[in-house]
Amino acid sequence: MHINYRKNTIIFFSFLIYLSYFLGFLFNENSIGSGGYDGDLTWMWRNFELFKNNNLIEAINHKEFFGSRTPLLYIINIFLNPFVGDIYLFRLSIFFLSLLGPLFFFLCLKERFKDTDKELLLLISSIILLSPYFRSTAIWGLEINYGIITMFVSFYYIIKLENKNLKPNIYQILILVFFSSTCVYFDQKLLFVPILALIKIFLLKKNLRIKITATLIYFLLAIPFVYLIVQWNGIVPPATQAANLGFATNNKSFNLDYQNIGYASTILGLYLFPIIFLLEDYSFKKFYYYFRKNFLVITGFFLIYLFFFLYFDWYNLAQKLLPKSTEYLGGTYGLGFINKLAFIFFTNSVLQKTFVFLSFFLSWVIVTIFFNNKIKNFLLISYFYLIALMITPLHQEHFDPYVLILAMLCFNLKIKINFVNSVFIFLYFVTLLASAIIIRSF
């Protein structure tokens, strides 16, 4: 009786997530600001027209082609999506296509946590439908979810390679190579996916022929991307580079924005915090001993960063680099939720800075827990810090929902999923989504 109650509760929560997802489309939910018919969909729709009215080479090099990703999603939709001629039906098609995200997430979780109840995995996999970015992308037909779906397929086969009882075959390797390469064409920051896949392939015992074949195919699949970089003289189209002068999108301009490190820590900490409660050996007592044991290292790195942050006045520099918009708090947008909350809670600039600095420290403490003397965790987390250095303005979407997915599927962690921590994760991300919607109302 008690077990059935728990299972029914978990299924009910999963149902609520999917219900809210469909209601979000019905009511044109826009929890991130870039949705809406006057949002990012406007320039995406112009891109579709470019590819409809020009041949492929002309469209790729067209002066009006704008965006931060390759043209693959436009090519696929024009050739395979019969609804690309109607903006509402196009939105609807991407909305249903995005349901592949939680489906593949479930399959990945099922492969990794074989002894966990399927109902619990269903709830955890549904959590990405509470991500404001995955959710708004699905509702408004934006760019992000293509890369997330192909990333899930890649992770599924990476996890299979980690199963020492199964002998990998060439077909699984070919699928992994293809989808992990495709990730980069859908989102350049997913470069870590093919790198991780290639490392997994190289770590296979024997199978020299498979390793050589995989390397060769990766090389061939990279050629179109190299062509784009040469044609654009950067990793994004010239129109995007012109709109983001001085950023790390052009071969001739490269700038590292160190002020983003602190804000990146707050975003990482936001998504890593609930994962702490999934750890097998978690307890407040162990957390206390961990902090006391590593106090000098944790505070030392933070104080060094804070010194440079104050000395070079990176706070004001970060605010000046943000695009202006009357729709966002403080007349600016970017730098994640902490920057917005600082404007909501305080009008005094000193209090705003104090709030931000304290958030930096608390988030840094959370992030360091996941280093855990594990080189894999350290490298994956460091990759997001590297991205933060090269992106201005830094947005929450550069981390959401990627950090949650990586923590669940790729981090070297001992995770145990049960009823209590699953409900906590559910409530936590419901709160985040509700907060995002509320903040948008200010």
C-alpha cells in the first residue's frame, strides 16, 4: 500500500509536468524573454526565407543570415518539415519534436541506473520540461533543443560503452560518431560531446579498427564546419559577429571576459545544488567536514578572484557590456539570475554588489563539492567556465539544462535516486520555473 502510494505520487507529478508543458504552449508561455512572435523567432523566420529563396551556398554566405549556430537546423526543416511554411504549425512541430528530449533522457537514465524504479526515472527525465530554456525553445520553435536531443542520443551510446559486460559493435560506434558530431552543428558549445565520445572510444580495449574508423569519420564530418569557419572568418555568421564586436566569435578578435567567472559560478551552483541531495554519501555532517577541511583552498581561490573583481571594477564593466533593453531589470539583461535578483532586492549599488559577492562565494562552495578529486568532473565543470570566459553577454541558457544533464549522466558521482530526493528535485525545479515566470513580470 505504501509503495503504491509513492509510485502513484511520482506518476502524478510526472503527469503535472507534461500537463504544464502543453498548457505552456496553449497560453504562449514565454519564461525566458526571447520567446514570442516578436522574439528570436522573427530572425529565425527570416533565415528560413533566405534558405527557401537562395541556394545553399548563397544562403550560408548571405549578409543577412543571422544566428549563433550553423545552418543545419534550417536545412533539415526545409527538406524534412512539411510545416515550415506556416509559423504556428512550425512551432507546433518543434513542440512535439522536443518531446524526444525527455524520452531519450529517460532511456539514458534507464541505462545508467538499471536498479532504480522506472517511475522515479520518468519523473527525473521529465524535469527538463521544467527548464525555462528547453521549455520556451519547444513552445516557440527556437534553436536550443536540436542539440540537446542529439546530445541525449550520444550519451545513450557513451553509457553503453561504459558497460564492460557488453562488447561494442561498429554500428553503435557509427551512431555515436554521427550524433556526437551533429551536436556541434546544432550548438557549438556542445563540442565536449564528440570529445567525450572519442575519449570513450579510445579507451576501449583492443578494437584498433574501430578506433581508426571513428577517427576518420570524425575528421570527415568536421570538414563542413571547417568550411563554415573559413567562409565566415569565425564560428558564427558575419551578421552575428557585427552585432557582437570584440567577442570570441571572430578569428581576428578574441577577448576573455574574466568578470563572467563569478556569475558562471552562481549559475553552475544553481543547477548543481539539488544534485547534492542525490549523492549516496551526502549528509550535513560530511558537508561541514568537507568545508572545514578545504576551507583555505575554497576561500583562497575566492578571495584572489574577489580582489581582481574589485581592483578592475569588473562589476560595473559587466553591467556596461550588457545589451540595453527596457524589458529587463535595471535596463539590461544577462549574467544569470543573480544579476536580476540583485536589482529586484536592492536599489543601493553597494547592497547589490554585496549580494552578488556573497552569491559568488556560496556558489563556489557548491561547485567545489563536485570536483571531488575526480578529473572528469573537474574538466567538465572547467569547460563551462571556459565558455563563460568567451561569451558576452553571459546568459543562463548557456548552462540550462546542460549542467543538470551532465551531472546525472556524465559526472563521476555515486547517485542514488529515491522517492524523497526525487520529490525534492521536482519541487526545486518547479520553483525555478515559477521564479523565472515571476521575474519576467517585473
